[in-house]
Amino acid sequence: MCTDCGCQIRGHQQILAKPSKAPDIFLGRPERILQGLLQKNDQQADQNRQQFDRHGVLVINLMSSPGSGKTALLEATLKALKGELRMAVIEGDLETENDAKRIRALGITAYQITTGTACHLDAHMVAQALDHLPLKDLDVLFIENVGNLVCPASFDLGHHLNVTLLSVTEGDDKPQKYPVMFRAADLLLITKTDLLPYLPEFSMARATASQRALATKAKLFPLSAKTSEGLSSWTDWMRRQRASYQALLEKGLSLKPRVAQEGKALHLERPEITFKPLTL
Ligand SMILES: Nc1nc2c(ncn2[C@@H]2O[C@H](COP(=O)(O)OP(=O)(O)O)[C@@H](O)[C@H]2O)c(=O)[nH]1
Ligand SMILES: [Mg+2]
């Protein structure tokens, strides 16, 4: 699944793969190593979520292909809700601080994670970012995941909700072509709708049908970060989700995101990965 896009076992993850009691995990079976990584990821994600819940911070994970408008959506959202909600952003990209700088230019705290070669964020990366964020002073934390329509959906970061973006320039059949990502979405945003007059081949009805074919009940809102048309449907959705989240917290409960189990399975089917055993 990820062998072409750079997702691989990285230095810090090799340490995470170290088993407490089962040295036979080092017998060279990459799928067992990856199984260990994903379990460690889920444990860290639960710890992250407990930290968010202690402070009552709703955490929203934005996922999409590169360039579909995640940072532009954040900029428009932060401008619209500044003064109403206390917000911060974790940015994920392979390289550069460009997106964090765009967010900071609005007076909002942003922490940039640069993943190097990894095509998705994981819970340990987010845990490190939390040391740099004032959780006790926040209502909402956005995580802009690495631009990729596949792998981010398989990693619980400790967040509560997944929002997937599809820009009109990408074509209306993407939900069916990339079902792992679109099935994980709690909300689908069709972005850059100001460009629709130039893209008669994009059909909102086909995009909706493509998503519905995945048997997901996630709502779909069209919007333009550039003109702000449709933005209020998204901000109202956020307000409703925050109210539901707070009601859950009052009952001692929380929200877990959808994590694409089939994507996890695909991560485990990578026989070509070579693993150098760690010294015990
Ligand atoms: N016309 C138009 N362009 C947009 C919109 N949102 C983002 N863009 C442009 O699309 C490009 C990529 O946007 P960006 O937010 O960086 O995408 P990201 O990689 O998903 O974070 C930039 O040139 C943006 O100006 C929109 O609503 N309308
Ligand atoms: Mg971006």
C-alpha cells in the first residue's frame, strides 16, 4: 500500500516495536513488527485522547490529498470562529513549516510536524506535539494530516472526529476509488466550489452517489474557503459536534474516531519490507 509513497518503519518506530515479553517478534516477519507498531500506536492514541478529554478539547483530524485545500479551510475557519472558540493547529507535512506559518500569521498557535518520509501522522508524533500546545486554554484542536488519500485513515491519533476533503478539481469519483479514506470520514467537505463554473465535468450528484455507494452516513457539505460560500454549514456542524462531545464528557464518556481497519490490514501486507533486527 505505502511502498511507493515513503511509508516505512522509521527509527523511532523501531524502538516502539520492541516487545516486552516476546522476542520471537524479531524473527524477521515484517507483518508481526507492524502489528506491534499499530498496537503501540493505538495505546498512545488512547493516552492522547485521555489528555484531550481531561481538558475538554475536541480534536478534529483533516485528511485529503495534497492541495485540496486543508490549510485554506483552516485559515477561513479560524477567521470565522476566532473570538468564539479557542483553537490551535497541528500541521503535518513531509517537510517545511509553510503551513504552520500560514496559521501563525492569523495569531493562532500552530505546531508543525515534519514527517520526513512518512505519508501519515501517528499517535507518537502527535504526543510530542502536545508538549508545545496549551491544551488547558483550548476548545478545539485541528490536526492537518499529511496530504494522502489512503494511509492517514488507518492511524488513530487520539483525535475524536475525521473530516475528509475532496476538491472539485480532483474529480467526483474519488470516494469509490479511495474507499478506505472516505469510509473513515465523519464529514465530507467538497472544497473549491468557486471553481465549479470552470469544471462542468464535476457533478455534485455523482460525488454524493460515489460517497453513498460506500454505505456511509457521513454528511457532505460543499464549500469554498476562497469565497466562504457554504462555510457556515461546516462551522455549524463543528458547533453541534462540540456540544455532543461535551455532553459525552459529562457522562464520563468520549468519542473515538473511525479508523479504517481494512487500511490497517493493507499496512500489514507488505512482504517486501526488510527489517533489520534490533539488538536485545
Ligand atoms: N479557488 C480556490 N482555491 C483554493 C481554495 N482552497 C484552497 N485553494 C487553493 O488550492 C491550493 C492548495 O491549498 P492548500 O490549502 O495549501 O491545500 P492543502 O495542501 O490541502 O493544505 C492553494 O493554491 C490555495 O489557494 C478554494 O476554496 N478555492
Ligand atoms: Mg496544507
